[in-house]
Amino acid sequence: MGRITLEKVTKSFGAVKILHGIDLDIRDGEFIVFVGPSGCGKSTLLRQIAGLDKPTSGDIHIDGNHVNDVPAADRGLAMVFQSYALYPHMSVRQNLAFGLENARMPKAEIESRIAEAARMLEIGDYLDRRPGQLSGGQRQRVAIGRAIVRNPTAFLLDEPLSNLDAELRISMRAELSALHKRLRTTMIYVTHDQTEAMTLANRIVVLRNGRIEQVGTPLELYNTPANRFVAGFIGAPSMNFLSGSIVGVGSEGTTVTVLGEETLTVAHKAQSGAVGQAITVGIRPHHIRLAGPGEQSISTKVDLVEGLGSETVVHAHASGGERLLAVLAGQHALASGEAIRLTFDAKDLHLFNEAGSRL
């Protein structure tokens, strides 16, 4: 079992409040990712679950047991740190065995667990090496292996891939995902990288300023962000935002003006009383294409073109100076300063009110 429940959890350091009433139910066997910008409280929240810090108020339950006053060592959790936290003077085998030996586990059981973790993570060839003789990726595997041998209720991973280069991060993401499928153990993963969140998570918890903005599957957050912050944070490249206002509500959707001059129809039916309301229209770069004859579109001028072979990234600006980023499929011969019209499907537009909430 590995169900973890947080009820109205707060954390303050002196007069500074870091977490503001966090309510969250993490299901048994789930891979859940805490994501958000630096300083949003995601690592602080993980430390409350781990028992490394105590909440200022609120309750934490693990498999139905109240654990606020239970020491970290007795919570049945295993943590993997960003810095690996390996003992440099010990071999890999000794690092894996250390916690089990302190728990006075029988030697045969320790050897069995080390052998299984080494097989699972493919680290058997360097069990007798010290951490300083390993690459970053190998050290990260050892750090994960040290957690695996404990057979924990849940794994807590605090930005474990941030010290790796880009190519190795991609391969390690795939290994973590495969490991979760094999172990079927609850994993809570902290990152500021939304790409890691999208590729690893069963559900994502988006945090900002110590509050939960939205919880959902990766595609729920991508397709129906609850507010402008989530819309801009989830998805790479980030969503484009255009200022506008609602000018009409009809059977085919909502008519809006953007950039003070362009009129668009959005596949979203607002309330009739919303006419005249200031809004923000969001459109993802991958949903933009070059406009054909007669299509509703926005007039822009090209600033920069990045040809990537399979797609073309176009940086442009509209007449009012607002910038648009478009990711066009295929190869396009566009030049800086060229006037182009960009379009998108009405169903792909998102509307947000002045407060930033989704309409």
C-alpha cells in the first residue's frame, strides 16, 4: 500500500508562509509529479511528506495512519535526492547495504535485495566501485537502487535528474517510467521541468506560491488548463496569449476581438451577459498554421525563423506589437520582415477572464 493524504497542510518559517492549506490525495501505486516554478513550495511539500520537516498545521496520513509526529525513518518511505547523497568512501555495494545493515536485516536478505536492485537497474558490473568512479547517470542509478532495496511504501524523488545532461535526462526518464511499471509502487516526483512532468506522471500537481493551481492528468492540464498560469506553464513552447474582448455570443460560439482589430470565433459558448468583457485568448504554438484564402486569421510580421527540418519555428509580431510563436509542420521558406497571416482552429482557442480563470 502507498496511499498518502494531505489535509489543509501549511508550513511557515517564522512570518513567511510557504504552504497555504494543501489538500491532496495521492493514490496507491500512482506516479504523481509536483511541478511549478522555483520557490513555489514543491520541495517543501515533499519534505513534509518525508518527515524531514513538520507541518505548521494540517494532517498527513500514510495508508490511513496519522504520521505528523512519526520520524522520517519510521514512515516507510525512501527518498532520492538531487545530489545523489552517496557515501564517497564506500563501494556501490556498501552504499546499497548501509541502511539495511543499520536495520539489522539478515545478511542473506541484504544480498538478495542488492542483487535484485542491481539486476533491475543494470548496475551489477560496478558494485565494487566507489561513487567517484561512476558517471552521473550511474550514480543516479545507485541512488535509486539504495531506495529500491528498502522496499518502501513510496518513493520520494526531489529533482533527481537535474544534474544530468540533456541526452541522459531523456534516457533516465524512460528508465524511471519503466521502473515504476515494474514496481507498481507510489512515486512522488518533484521537478521544475514541465516536460519531465508531462512524460512521467499519471497525474500532475501544479503549484504556485504555495498553493495548488490544478491537479490532473498531463493531457487534462494541456487541453483544459484551469487558468492562465497553468496554460502558460504546461506545454513547450509556452502558449501564446492575446488580449481581447467578447463582442458577441451566438449558436456557433463566442465572437471575440483580439489585438484591437482582428475578429475571431471561438468554439466556446460564453454567457450572453459576457459581451464587452475583457479576456485573454490563448493558442498553443503547435496549433498555429499559415492561413489559406478565406480563413479567419491574424496578420503578423516575421521576426525570426528557426528551421528544424521536421518543423519550422516562427517568431512573429502582430500590428499592436504582441508577439506570437508558431510551430509549423514541415519546412517553410519564410524570411525576417515578411508579412504572413496565421490561423488556427476555433476548437484550439482558450479563453481566460481578467482574473486569469478559464471561461
